[in-house]
Amino acid sequence: MEDYQIRVVEERDELHKKICRLDMFIHSGVFANLENKVEQDNLIFQLDVMRLYCKILEARISCF
């Protein structure tokens, strides 16, 4: 693999870890007890965007 391809794979792997951690937080009691509904909505939106970004990286990787 080329250097940039390795970086894309590493970025996808790191992003996947962050997605897993955020998903676990969103399903935790701490998240459920957040008083700020806007913050909850923003975190859910962030997770959705991170998942989309991961799919884009996976699509790029599949073309290598």
C-alpha cells in the first residue's frame, strides 16, 4: 500500500474507535441524565456524521 492509503486505513481505524466510545456514551446513564437536550441532540448528530465519514473512508479503502 501507498503511504497515503495506510494513513486512510489508520484514520478509519481511529475513527471507528471514537464512534464506538461515543455510541457507548450515548447509551449510558450519564448521557440520559444530561440536562441539556441540545447537547444530547448535538452528540447524536455528531455520531451520525462520524458514521457517514467512516463509510466514506471505507468506500475509499475499497478502491485501493
